[in-house]
Amino acid sequence: MSNKMWGGRFGDGPDEIMEEINASIGFDQRFAAQDIQGSKAHCTMLADKGIISKGDADQIITGLDTIARDIDAGQFTFSRSLEDIHMNVENRLSEI
């Protein structure tokens, strides 16, 4: 089974042609700054509501800022298998 976020209920992964059709990373790379801005706002809200600690929020935001700089510098490798900009950013954040 694929490691897709939505793949937990399926026994097999999608056909390759469906993955190619669904992958939007080629188009939505241009939305990286907006996606990161939204993730930072969400992170701030989670900390404000006490769902995550301020320290965790600071680490996440620092990681997102690092990713934004890497993207701006052309040093970020986008993966079609991760489908979209949000999953590419989230995957990289989990590695930092």
C-alpha cells in the first residue's frame, strides 16, 4: 500500500496514471509561500489555544521559515509522489 495520507482505507495503491493525474505539485509550487503562511498561522493558533506548547510552536515555525528560505533559494526538492505543496512542506518539516 502507498504511504499516502489518505491511503489508510485502501488495500492497494492507485494506478500510476491516477497518481500522475492527481499530482498537482507541478502547478502548486507557486503557492509555497501561502501554504507556509497558513501553516504558521495554524501553528500559532494551536499554541494560543494550549493544544501545543509555545516551545513546540516556535520549533515548527522556525522549521517552516527554513523551508521557505530553501524554496526561495531553489534548494528544495519537490516530490511528485507527495502530490501537492502542503504534503511536500509537511514531509520536509518532519525531517528537520
